[in-house]
Amino acid sequence: MTRLYTEDVELYDIAFSWDLGGEVDWLLERLGRECRRVLEPGSGTGRMLQALAERGLEAVGIDSSPEMVEFSRRRLAAAGVAADVVLADMTAFDLARTFDGAVCPINTLTHLTRDQLGLHLARMAEHLEPGSRYLVQVGAFDVFDPTAVSEWNAERGDVAIRIRWAPLSRRGELEEHHSRIEVVSGSRRGEVIEESHAMTAWTPATWRAAIAASPFVEVATYDGGESGRPRVELEQGGGLLWHELVAP
């Protein structure tokens, strides 16, 4: 587990601090009006949990990073919303309850190997009511594109950072990505954090096969990178694809 998910959780939270309002509204439409209890595996710093709880849902998150869990709990307490965060592994957890729906954004599941994804989906199926939706955002590409570099700036208070995220290589089932965060103002000004991230490389075919081997059925795919998140064919690929999975 890299520094972004441990001692540098606050920088991670600043880097990924864009407004979730429109995305959450869209997710709730997909989950349906009957969905009142939502699970978020890999809940990170709790931004999605907070947004769900603020809309009156009972939100529960799990994360394997103690630092992420602690940060989330402080965030939720400061916001005055009721949501639970549990320290747990996405591939081996038992919350002794079920939910009406679940969400997992921003390619969180690419941190799992293919075998681990199978274990994760089996656990999720046991935690979801039959017919409920699990909305996961996982990119899928037939061709590796090393030019797909993302660069952006973010700030909070007196802290400003510059972020660069770049794919470096694909070897078999794995892609190596490189992140660089430069602190340009605040008490840590001048500090640079650079890390490598090994992530599972999904193609439309391998993703479809993984879902076919799981308890879930994928009923729709949406392009999260386009305005309105239109429904698309999985074969066209994309970096911000939302997959609508239905629990058995």
C-alpha cells in the first residue's frame, strides 16, 4: 500500500476533492428509489459516504487502510452525518447484514488482481439484496495508451498541490502507473511525492469474462467521461466506464 493511502491521506483527499453532487444524483437514479442502505467498498477518505449520507441514505464503507478509515470517521463527524466505516479487506469481509445497493467509483477495483476481484464479487453478492444494483467504475481498453496522462491542480486552505498521473507500461494483466504530487504552497511547500502503482489492466473481453464467472449480471455500461453519462456498448472501452451489475 503506497503513501497516498497511508501517511499522505490528506494530500490524497485534496487531490481527489472534486464536487460529487451530479455523480451522486446519477448513481441514486441507477440504484432506484427503494435503495435506502448503500455499501461502498474501498471507501477511501469518505467523500462518497458523506454525499450519500447527506441525501438521507444509510451509508457504510469498508477500507483496508487504517489511515483512510480514521480520516473518514473524522470527516463524517465534522460534517455531522451518520455513516459507518469499517476496517476490512474487500476480498474477505463479513458485515453480518445486507444492503439495497452498492457503489465503487474511480477504478478502485483495479487495485485487485483478477482472482481477488472474483473473491470480492462473491462477498458483495452475499451482502446485497437479490436484484439490487452494484455500480462499479472500471476502465477497459484493448490497446494500452501511454499518452493518457492526467494533470490537474487542487487546493484546500493554504495548501495547493499539482498532480500528475500517468500510465507507464502494460505487461500481461498488469499496468504500471506513476503518480507525482508537488506541494506548491503550505507548510510542506516544495515537497514532491512520487510513487508507482501496479493495477490490473482490463479489456472489454476480460472484464466481461470476469463478470460472467461471478454471481452478478451486467445489464448496462455507461461512459462516465461524457456529459450525462450515456449508455454505451462495453466493447468501445473507456477509462471512466460505469458498470451496472445486478445481484443474484
